[in-house]
Amino acid sequence: MGENGKISEVLANLRVEFLNHYEDLFAKIAILLELLTEPNDEWLDNFLELKREIHGIKGQAATFGFSAVGSIAHRLEDFIDQQNESGTFDVDGIYIFFDHMRAIISSGENLTDLETEQVLQQLPSSLTQVREDASAGSNRVLIVMPRGIWQTMVSEELERRGFEISFAGDAMSAITLALETPLAAVVTGMVLGRISGVDLARMFKAIEVLSSIPVIIFTSYNIQGARMGDLPDGTIAIAKGPEIEEKISELLNYLDLPP
């Protein structure tokens, strides 16, 4: 199977997993909404969890062929932010968003642009007119490496420079986490089981909502050699070596990432 075929297979498997489990996800959201109807000590934690779930739906739905659901979820994020600012929480209004999203996903077919616009016009509105992309200003780096000295060295150096760190042990977990969490960059090793670090970079580039995230590959291979192949735009390969602090400094400067 060629590289493109491998990536297509992974994306197809992720789409099937999304379709098989979306009802569980909506059931979890219904529980969160019920918990948010009354003030309690865990209200803020539940509210933030609800926002994370909506952000995850937005990324996954858009990736797996349901751009209309992604647009509705984006509008819902605006609506909930406005609810929080105004000190109110319109659960019935929020359910309207989820009813539309569930109907589209269960049908297995995305809406046309015209149909999507008609649905968006029917949704409850908020006063929020402009919202920056959820990934803007992210200070989180995802490290995709087996546990070991390099994972430790890279994470400690990035944390020392003020970055927040998330970990994923394999490519599938990395994609799932990236769809749910805004990222400044991904740092990966070259060896990730069946999928290499270069394969992971190509998968990120193939998924529209992840395509702008820089991917950095630390490798023991010759970075100009055949094993590395042609790296996608925004992907950088760094040869492993003892000068980890210097290499990370050069890397961050190249990517123009804070701090």
C-alpha cells in the first residue's frame, strides 16, 4: 500500500469510529447540560468540559465529511461564550444546535452550502459577531514519542520555556487529541510503530483543520536520506544530538513561536 493509501485508510477508520460513537458523545453532552442547569461547585469544570466536547465535534465532523456540523458547532461555541458572558445558560437553545448536528450525522450525508446556510439562520443567535479561531494563540505542544530520554528532554525544555505539554503515544492518539485541543506545534519521533513521523506529518497536512500545525520530527536517520522522503510543507526534521537546548532554540526561532 502506498503512502497515500495508508493515510486514506487511517482517515477512513477514524471516520467509521466517529460514526460508531457519536451517539455516546451526544449522550455525554446531554448529561453535562443537565448538570449545568443548576449552580454547584463543579459548574465551571462541567462548563469547560462541555466546551472541549463541542470543539472536538467541530474538528472531527469537519474532518470526516460533515462540514455543516462543523459550522453549526462553531456557531454553538459563539452562542455558549455569549451565554457565559451574560450570566445566563439557555439549555433549550443549546439543544437546538445538537438536534441539527445529530440529524446530519445520523443521515450519513453532509448538507449543501445552501442547506447549511438555511440551518444556520434558524439557530438561536448570540451577540458575538467575531470570534478568533480556536487554535489562535495556543501555547500547547503535543509530543508524540515513546517514553524515554528524548521525550523527557524535549518536554522539560519546552516546559522550561513556558509551553504547555500534551503527550500521545501513537499517531492515532495524536490525531484524536489534535482534533480536540488547539496546538501550537507537534513534536514527534520518527518511529511510531506502523506509522512513521513523516506519515504523521502527511496525515496532519491531509486534514484541513490540522494542516496549519507545524510538525517537528526528531530522527536518528539521515535527514536528507531516502527514509525521510519529501516532507510536507510546515514539517521540519532535526537530527538527534546532544545539543537539545540549542536545537530547540533554533527551531522555535524558525517557527516564530512564543516564547
